[in-house]
Amino acid sequence: MSVGRLHWLCSKAFVSVHHRFLVGMWNFVALNPKYGTQFQPVEDFLSGSTQAYQYVQNELCTAENVRHLREACSESVYDAIQESSSELEEWRRENGDKSGMIFDSVEPFFQEIAFPDNFESKSSITASVAFYAQVRQQSDPDTVQHRIDGFDFRSEWDPQDGTGEWKIVSIF
């Protein structure tokens, strides 16, 4: 969602405080001697989530067919992506090879993390990440947009194997 620059800056400053707390929680879990080695480092998760965000956003703008995104998403998110892709079809035709996005900066911030109640049994982990991005459309490279978008990611947890594949289970 595109927002004004002042709103973007103020909101980013506010969420960064809560984000630091959640990073601390993630690191606390990752340092547990019993299962911490099976837990993904926070930097890896945030880097991967940012790559997923940029990839999905660019694919929505440029790809005529988004079937390749099905494996990375829940069924309901995939349905929403297909619908958004259909809505952007005319825009892609009008802009041709200039329909992509240019990401000047993207910063991920945890919004919430839901850890298993008991790490000794199979469960799931959900992490909500807001992305504060400065982007330009290739068709209008002089205009910078300030965006705040978010994805909820979920992974299965297994006490023997740790986290599994992360999937996008909602977009906000």
C-alpha cells in the first residue's frame, strides 16, 4: 500500500522498537541448546522474506502467468495473487517491458511471531513481517513511492528436523 512519506517515516520509527523486541525473542529461541541449532538465524529469515516480497511484487507486475508462485503460498493467497495478476493484465500490456518495479530500499520489520507452545512436539511457527519499501515503477522511474506491505509466513516445526519450508499464508 502506498502511503505518504511522513506517515511512512513515523510508522517505520514506531515499528522498529517492537521489531527489536521480537528479534530478541527469535534469538532467545535460537540460542536454546536443545533445539536452537534447528532454528533458522533471524538474519537469514528476514533476508529470505525480503527476497520473497520483492519477487512476488515484481511477478505481479510483470508475469502474465503466476502459476509458479503456487508452491510458495497458501491456497487462499495464491487465489488472491491470481486475481491481482488478472487485474494488472491491461497495465502490463500498456507498459510492456517497463512494467516491473525498481526497489530502492526494502526494510523488513517483524510485526508478530507465534512460536509453538511446546517445542517438544510438531507444530507450526508464524511470523508476520511488514516491508517498508521505497520503490519506483520502471514506467515512471522519477516517482518514488513509499510502501508498507506485509506477509504472514508459516513453517511447520518438527522437534527432530526444526523448521520446514516457509509459505506465505496471508498478505496485508
